[in-house]
Amino acid sequence: MEIVPIELFGIHVDVPFAVPQPYGKAQLDEFSANLCHAQTGLGLRPDQIRLRRFDDLFDFELKATFFGENGTLTRTADRVKFGVRNARTSGDWNIMHQTLTKFYNLMDFDPKTQTHLSAHAHARFEDLEARDEWLGQFAHSSLVHKPASLGHVRIQDWEKDIRVLIELSQPVPNSVFIAWDTQFSNDQEWDSFLGTMPSVMENSANFFEIGFEPFKDRV
């Protein structure tokens, strides 16, 4: 099994509401103020939050950007999306974990709803030849110019299938791009549950004979 360092990683969640929320019931003024709260919210500044509203029913969009635009939150009448990208170190992961936990505690989703989770990482091999040799295991024909792999796996203590995609990384030299897609119910103990995300990513990638070094302490 190849053990490689992660150079970049990110997580994105998409949560549909149980029923659409019209503008009058969404309480976006209170929600925005809560996003700015330093302890229980995300600690955002007012100028990081914008609202576009086209009617008094369902046509609105609240959007927040943070972490130098590497973090985004988008709320509409039927769903909320939240993501952080371009993280690199263990410190970045700790901040991501804390921010995700605050997001879920703030939203207080109906436990009958589900989150669609997407995560991704760029993992670097020692050199180009090592990367291409490892990817070559997925080429089942000499006609395949750029091998890749796609599969659905199950891991212990995870309720849903995990879709794993592995292909060449475009932005990071000598690397592969790995993407995960799965779902989970919104009835978790959020701090401990979200803290397992790196393990979920690695355990599902292990089926493809790849593992990850611990996140770097610093860049």
C-alpha cells in the first residue's frame, strides 16, 4: 500500500431542508447575526455576508465567504451549503473541524434530514514515475491514456456507501486527486462525529491501496 502526504484537502456539505422555508419564516436577520457571533457562530464580519432577494416567497440567496474566500456558506429556501477548501495542515484541519461543528450546532437541522458530504484531497507521490506506476494498476487496457478508478465501498461504523474517485491531480505536481461522496443523517454528536472525517476518508481510500501520512504541522 502506498502511504503519501496530503497537500490540499477540502470538505463540502449540502443539506436540503425538510420543507422549503419562505423568506418570511427563514429569519435571515437573526441567522446572519448568529453567524457573526465569535463563540457560538462562525465569527464572521457583517461585510462577509450578502443577501440577494427577488421576491417575498422562495427566491432569495444568502451567501457568506470567509477564510480568504476558501470558506463559503450559501442558504436558499430549500437548502444550505457549506464548504472549506485549500486546507494544508493539521492546524487547518482543527479550524475546519471547529467551524463545521459550529455550523451544525447553529443550524440545528431536523434529525430526519440528511447531509450530502463531498470531500477531496490532492496526495503527492515522491515523483512522477511513482505516481504513474501506482495509477497504472487501474489501466485495464493499453488504450487507456490516463488511468483512474471509481468505486463504491462500505466501511465499519458508517451508515452509507462511500463513492471514491481517484484520478490525476491537475494543480498539484506528482499527485493524485481523490474525491469522496457519501451521506449521513443529521442526528449526530457533532464534535466527535465530524472529528472522524479524516479517518473515514483514509479507511475508504485503503480499498484502493493508498493511505495518508498525518497532516503536516505547518507548511
